[in-house]
Amino acid sequence: MSLEILGIRHSFGARTALDDVSFTVLPGVLTGLLGPNGAGKTTLMRVLLGVLVPDAGEIRYGGRQVGTGARTTWGYMPQERGLYPAMPAGEQVVHFGRLHGLSAAEATRRARDLLEELGLGERWADRTDKLSGGMQQRLQLATALVHDPEVMVLDEPFNGLDPLAVAELSETLRRRAREGRIVLFSSHQLDLVQDLCEEIVMVDRGRVVLEGVVSTLRAGAGDRRLRLTVGPGDHAWLAAFPDVEIVSEHVDELRLRLGDGGDPLAVLDAARAAGPVHDFGLDLPTLSELFLAVAGERTPAEARR
Amino acid sequence: MTGWWSGTLLVLRRNLLESLRSKTYKIITGVLVLISIGVVVLPQVFGEEETTYTLATVGAVPDDVKLLLEAAGEGGDFTVEYEAVADADELRRVVQEGDATAGLTEDRLYTSTVGNGTFAVLVSQAVVAVETRDRLSEAGLTGAEIAAVQSVSPPEQVPVGRVDDEDRAGVGFAVGIVLYIALTFAGSAIATAVAMEKSTRISEVLLAVLRPSQIVVGTVAAVGIATILQLLLLVAPLAVAVQVTDDLGLPLAATWDIGLAVVWFVLGFAVFAFMFAASAAMVDKITEANAAVVPVSMVLLVGYMLGVTVVANDPTSRWSAAISMFPFSAPVAMPIRWASGEVPVYQLLVAMVLTALTAVLLVAASATVYRRALLVTGRRAKLRELVREPAPASR
């Protein structure tokens, strides 16, 4: 059962927030909805959750149009913390479970299991506002997962998390995805999540500009870079390679874009001949570089509109 | 979500539990209970203190008079002290200076003021009774016959007419104040609850599974129930005390006025609560909530001010009739006016129906504003954009 977003359009007055957005999220694949601030990610998530009714287009799940009833089996984690500050942690998870249709007993059982899994078992009776930021984030996740949703939609879940929390959260999400759930999360920190998600949908100014499997997209960019850590020098040896272009040059690190068919080994040999090479490697373009490439292409067209 | 009611009840239950657990609620409830108990108990405490009257006489008090007064004292919770003075002049003086309640001579009863209340009447009656008995005895009646004549008592007085007195107007005034304060507190509680859900983005999670009407009705009903519980705590001891004893000095009609106040609270709450909810949904931060509900509070305040000035001054004027039936001022003004006893029942019913209809219209309108306002985040929503679909946050 896949989640299909079909031709979604939405405007706020004269401003177009979503312009014919279509893509599919497959079960079992951790999918990132990426793009800069203001790209339309939150608007799209609100449309997905039925909080906002789009001007055109539809959301389909398992081939059927999604109505309010179907969404009770979904889980949503909003961008900022959506928790009741004065409510005890356990009770909070039970409450959200019951809102999603669980019985009191079932919701309590699952809430206990989930808080145990997320390391919050001891904090069941504590007021939510007495928990640390990281704990609240995990509690928020628990409220979104308590009813074991088939579809999980998370708005900027990694925002403001330390690296350890990012690793824990992504592990939890990956596990749900492996179990065959649909997991879609948004982020504006493209490079932070490039190793976390398997598929991406990149949006900019309300349109999908890039989508696909992350590794394929990066490898298929036809844009390999050679990274060299070299001793000080004027890099005069590069003159022998007219197709090679310097991408960046920081202290002793040199990043070079190899043109089509350029041989990285030949360039490496030339560098070693000119001086010591302490480290080297072949890099694929980062997601932000891919984004800048596609966004840059669109900018002149946007300006003419 | 299995139905509109189950979702709404979950929202209601959560909000009610949170209200009942909050410190503020406990403190306010405690104070209300203290006030209520105080109003009932204090008059009893002070009422229990026995009244003592002093009767001054020239020479000894006739034993028969003394016996009769003591018998009356047992029934009326008072004791009598006696003071013997030398002559009539001194008798006048002790009464004048307040050392004695009344002064009795052979043919005169001195009192400090004209018609000096119960005790003077009792002394007069005692003197007359003794004198009557003596004369009947002289006329040849037996002791039993005399007792039969003297046991004749006046018919018992039972007040049944409408009581249009100041006590009842006072009750109306008190009811007006309590309603105004209760609606203001409830409004503030609703505003805080709604603004908290909005500012923490809980509303977004809720809107994914609930309809806006479920959230707003559940929240409003929870605060309403919590406030009615407080009102009942305030009213119940009073109502019981009025039924059990007459010592509170409240006329019977006032009990019904107090009962009616609870009905008016429900109606007034229905009109104002949803406006409070919709206003609070427009804020971005919880701290803005109190400022956001000022327009609604002002409408409530104006209704109350009109109630205590125009209506209380002259409950029968046309203006008073209009103010007490206008849906936005009726919940506070009508109870004040009703206590005057000058309101035809049909006007009360018209006011109730109009207020109820207004409430129904406002629920629908407020739910729309509420739904739209929830989507405006990162800044305060403008009233204009709530009429149309709102723009999202700038981010």
C-alpha cells in the first residue's frame, strides 16, 4: 500500500504554495521531503493530514482517496512540540492513543511498551514540562506512534536535536519503515539527512524539483569530485588538466570537479608528483549541491514569470 | 475516531481532569467554599448569642409579670434582667441612658425610642395579661376558665405574596456579580486552554484526527462543567440553609432566584464561551491570550454595567426590559431584573430563547473562525483573513 500525492495545488491569496505536486511514498522506504524554508513542506504535510484542504489534487493511500476516517490510522508529529505541558507523560501517550480509536486498556498497554522502548519508562507519572528537551522529543514521537500507525508523517523531526538524538530517532524511524510502514519526514537540513533517508522528494517554491533514491541521484549526477589533502603549493600542476575545475580550496584541502571522462587516477598521480598527498577520495555531490544545481537552473525561468 | 461524541468526550475528559487538578482551580474552589460556609455559618454563630433585656422597676417586679416574661424568654431565646430603682425620675434616667431596655411603673412603660420593638410589646402584654387575669378572677371566673380565655392566640401569620423587598433585590445584585465573575473566569480559562493548544501546535495533531467542532466543544464544555461545579459549591450550602432555617434573612423567592442563576450561567456561558475560544485561537503565544479576549470581556462588562446601573435602578423601564432581553447583556442583566419581582414570566422566557438561539449561531461562527485561526502560526491572526482562508506562517 503506497501513499500517492497527486497533482496537489494550493494558494494563499495570490501566493502559490504548492504547484502541481505529485509523488509516491513506498512502504518500507524511509523517505525525506526536502527543501529550503518556505518551499511548501509544511503546507504539503498539512494537506496530507487533512488539516488544510487543497485547491486541487488528491491524496490516495492503497489506491483509495483518503478521508478523515482513514487518517486515524496515521501518525503525525508536528514541527514544534505538540504536547500538553501540565499532563503526565504516560497519560499524554494514552490520551493520543485513545484519540486514534484505541480502548483505554489497549492504549495504556501500548503506551507502557512504547515509553519503555524509548527510555521513558521511569518518567510515566512525571509532568511533561518537567522533562528535558530530548525526552520531550521522544515523548512526542511516542504520541505519534502509540496507535502503531500505517502511515507516519513527521515535520522537521530532527530540528534542534543533538547528533546522538538524531541517530536514535532515525533508528526508530528506520525500524518502523522496515516493518513495512510508510514513513515520510521533512527537513530543510539537506546534508544532515542525506545519510538517513533512502528516497527523497525535493521541493522548491511549491514544486517538486528532484526525486528518487538518494544513492542513485548522487551517483547519477555525473559530477564526480576528487578530494585531495596536499601540502602547500601553487597547484601549477593542474594546468595539465584543462577539464578539471577547482570547486573549493580550504587550507590544505582541494576539491576538484572532474569533467566527463576525466581520469581521477591521472590527476592523483600528477598531484603526487608535484608534492606530498596526505589523503584523497572520490566524493559524490551532496544533496545541497544537487539542490543548488536544480534550483539554479530554475531561477532564471522563475524570474521571467 | 468512532464518532463525534466519543472524540469530543475525550477532549472534554482531558480538559476537565487538567482543570480539576490545577492549583488555581483548587485555590479558587477552596475560597468559594469558605465564602459559602461563612455566609451560612456566621449568622448562626452570632445568632446563638442570647439577647439580654433589662427591665427597670420602682420597687420589686410583680411576680406574675416576671413569670410571664421568663416563659416568653424561653421560647424567644432571650433572658431578662431586673433592676430596681428608687423612683420614677431615676427610672426615666436609666432607660434614657440605655442602662435598661424598658422601665415599668404602676401605669407607665418607659422605652428609649418610640415603639421600642419586641421587648416593650412583651412587657406590655405581660402587664395586660396579669391585669386581665386579676379582673376575670374578681368577676368570679375559675382558674381554668381564666386560663382558657388567656390561651386565645392571634391567627398564625403565613407570608404568601410576592416579596418585592430590598433583601431580594440584594440577592439579584449578588447573582449579577457572581455570574459576571464566573463568566469572566470561565472565559479566561477557555482562552488559556485554547491558546495553549494553539501555541504548542497540539491543535495541528488534534485537527488530523478530530473536527474543529469536537475540539472547541470539548474544551468549552470541560471549562463549563468545572465552573458550574464551583458555582454549585458556592450555591448549595446557601440553598440548603435557606430551606432548613429562616435565619439567613433571605426571602423564599430568593432561593428560586439563586436556582435561576445557574440556568443563566449555562446560557451566558454558551453565548460567551465560544467567542472566548475563537478570540484565543487567533494568538500565537499563550501570553497574548488575555489581550486577545479583551473585546469579548468588554461586551460582558458593558452588559454587567448596564445591569447594575440602568436595570437595578428602575427594573420596570423600557430600557431595562430591552437590556435584560438583548442576548449579550441578558445573562447578567436579566437575573438582576428578575430579582426585582417586576418581570413578566414571558419576558424571562423570551430572553432565554433569544440567548439560546444566539448561542447556537455563535457556536457555528466561532468554530469556523477557530478552524481558520489555528492554521495561522508564527504571528497573530488578523480578523480579516479569518473571513477568507488564511495564509500560512512566513517560514
